[in-house]
Amino acid sequence: MPTAKFKITMYPPPHYQSNDVEKMISVIKHFPLGTLITVKEGKPFITHIPFIYDETTKLVAHLDKNNPQIETLKDGAEVTVIFKGPDTYISPSIYTTPQLPTWNYIIVHITGTLKLINEVEAVKQTMIDMTEYLEGDTQKFILEKNDPRMMRLVNYVQAFEIEIINWEGKFKLSQDKIPQDFEHARRELIEKSRKDISKFIEEIYS
């Protein structure tokens, strides 16, 4: 288990903060699309890309070299990555006690030190590892190291790793409510996470 470092933060309140690194790793693995945030001369750069956690307190990812954010990726730079898990509106109607409306969520903030991966074979291996992880246990596609399509792509991709120096779990789950209401909020998050969004997706595609 990795040794975790935590910043002292005032928000959210302490009862919404999690120091459980294993749970945070689980969020990353279940929701690997992260938000990479870097800054140059006071200007923020933000890109949404998948990450893999390599079990050595490192995140690994790739960025298109045509992305303007590439100019902020320097060895030793401090960067932030946000991983968002399930979230939902919580109506007071689900509680047994009088409450106000709120929004519950599971989010992880990672701060780390960036290191560029430039050696071609190493970059290719990170692409293979990423594909294998995202394909999952029922993997149907295997990216081979000698795949000519990857050979054409590799020079246009910047691979990098992030050495994690700080973990922040933002788990707002109605922990400040009585046990019965806490349980109702848990069930609500589960139920809302099952919501069929196929109609919404069709609207976006249309």
C-alpha cells in the first residue's frame, strides 16, 4: 500500500474528507477519465484524458502533441488531476429528519510531480498498457508493439507519468446525518447511478 501524504484543507468539512488511499485508488480504477490541470504564467490549461494507476504511486497518461497544454508539461512540474466518481442530487424528501437539498459526490484530487517519457519503446509500452487496462477482463482488442498504426502515431503523442505527492478524497455522502438518513442517501446515490441516460446520449449524437 502506498504511503500517502495529505494536505490540511478546510473545505469540504473534515467529515467529507477521506484519507483512505485504497478507496481513492478504486475511484481512479473505476473512473479513469481524469482532468489534468496545469498552469503557465497564471493561465490554467485543462484536458480530459484517461489515466492508469501503476501500483507504484504513479499515474501514467498521454497527451496529443498538438494540444496547447503540451507546453506546460515539463519535468518536475507540479500538476493536479481530478477523478470524478458517482454524484447525485439528494432531495430532503428521502430523509426521515428535516433537511435542505444538497448534492453528494465522490471525487479524488491528486497532486504530483510530472516526468516526461520520451523513449519510443517506452512510449509504445505505455500505450499497450493503457489499452490492456481499458479493455478490461473481457479484452477483445490487443495492441501489438509492432502495430504499424501505433508506429505512425507514436511520434505525435507525449507520454508522461505523475509521481503522486498528495491524495485528497472528497467523499460527500451525507456523513453528517443520522444513520438512517445516511443509509437513505447511500441508496439514492446507487439508484441514481443506475439511471438510464440513453435518451440523453441520443440527443447529444443527433
